[in-house]
Amino acid sequence: MSELHFCSPDGLSLKLSLPSESTDLAPEYRSTVSPQTPRKPTYPQTPTPLPSLPVSPASNPKFGNPTPVGLCGFLLANTPATIMLLGWGGAGGNNGNQSAAIGAYFYLGCLLEIICGIGEWINGETFNATVFLVLGGYFGASAAVMVPFYNAVSGYGTDVDVAEAAYYASYATFLIFMAVVLLFFTIASVRLDICHVVLFACFTVCFPCEAMTYFYMADGNDSAAHTFRICSGVSSLAGSAIVWYLLLGSLLEAVDFPYLLPVGDLRKYVKRRSEKLDRRRHKTSMSCKL
């Protein structure tokens, strides 16, 4: 008689005895449990699905476009100061005094421009970040010299007339180099659109005119100083009008408005340098194959 043994992992044993010769007897089955300690049955581990939880905004951060913030800060600081330069309605005391704009320079022109510049830098917009950060620094520097606490004029001597003349001439040099920076912005914006080219060109004219205003004030030529002050105010007002236009366009784009304002895109006319290099490499590879 032959025997077959079957054992399960949980200790259950099955013994089957079969006769060696043919017989009419049914095979004998015996089931026993081995004396060893029975093990717990194991079941396949299946992952238990977790209930879907709402994703909090903190776990999925999303940054907005900081450009409208910077444009608002610039306009709310620069446009009133421009009206003071022009002397409209008695603003600026008819001599271009911008002391009333100190708060706007600090908290709108300086603070918002710097915040916007940092946001543009985070977004990888190098040109925009440079423009906003430089303008933020300009507004902060211009506001600081107007604060009586700093008393910037006193650093040029005790004689008031001599000190004011030296201060005006010195501050004019700062405005000249601001004009150089704006000229570079104008050249770089040719790759962007017509609005930015005209905008930066207006302020490239504004800063030298304002610098000449201070130079003539240092010389005591009030008539010429008044003429250049009006010229700087007009060019600044023209540039501000374009910025107001760009602000409206950026806000319409932010709310996905069905209609957008045209800005005169120049990208299809002024090709990217990398695109030209790719074409040159392609032509070189084609000539080598031939």
C-alpha cells in the first residue's frame, strides 16, 4: 500500500493511503494536525486605499503675476510727482517741489517696486526684475534726500546758498546716470514691443531734462531751470500715460478678459539670438552633408 502526505502551511496534514493492487475497497483518507505549534494563517497584504483629502493651498503653492503690482506702485508715485513738476493747479508750489510725494515714493514707488522685482526674479524674468528693482531703488533714494531728517544739503557747508548749489549739481549727476540706465532699457526693449520702447525712451529724455533743471538751479538761472523742468514733466507724463495703458492691459489679462489691448509686439521682427544660432548650425550641418 502506498501513502501520500499533504501538509498545509497552517499545520493541517492530509494522509492518503492507496492499495498497491487493484481492489474494490475505497482509498483510506486520514486527516491529522501535526503536534507542532500551529501558525497563524497568512493572507496577502493588499494596500488599503486612503480616502481622498482636499489639497490645501499651502501644499500646492501658486504664484501670481507681480507686474500689475509694480505698475500700480510706479504710477501712484510718479504721476502725482509729474503733476508737481508741471505745477498744475498749484501743485509743487509752482517750483517743482515734490515733498508731498515722499510717502508715495517710500511706500508705493520704493516698496511695491522692490516686492514686484523680487517676484519677477522668482519667476525667472530677469529684464523685468532689473527694471522694477532699479526703479524701486531710485524712488527710495529720491525720497531719502527730501526727508529733513537726513539733511542732505548740510553736507556741503554751512553757507546755505553755496550748499544748495553744490547739492543741486551733485544730484544732477545722479539723474544723468539714471538716464544712461534708461537708455539701456530702451535698447533692450526693442526685443519686446512698441509700448515698452516708447515708454523707456520717454524717461530717457525725462532724466537729462530734470538733470539740466538742477544744473541751472545751481547756477541760479531760474528761467532755464523752469523750461527744462516743464520738459521733464511732459516727457514723464507721456511715459506715465503708456504705463497706465500697460496696467490696464495686464489687469485684463489677469482676469482672462475676452479682449486684450495691443502693445505692438516686436518679437516676430527681432528674432532671438538662440534662434539665429540654431539656423546657422542647421545651415552648417546641411552644407556638410552635401
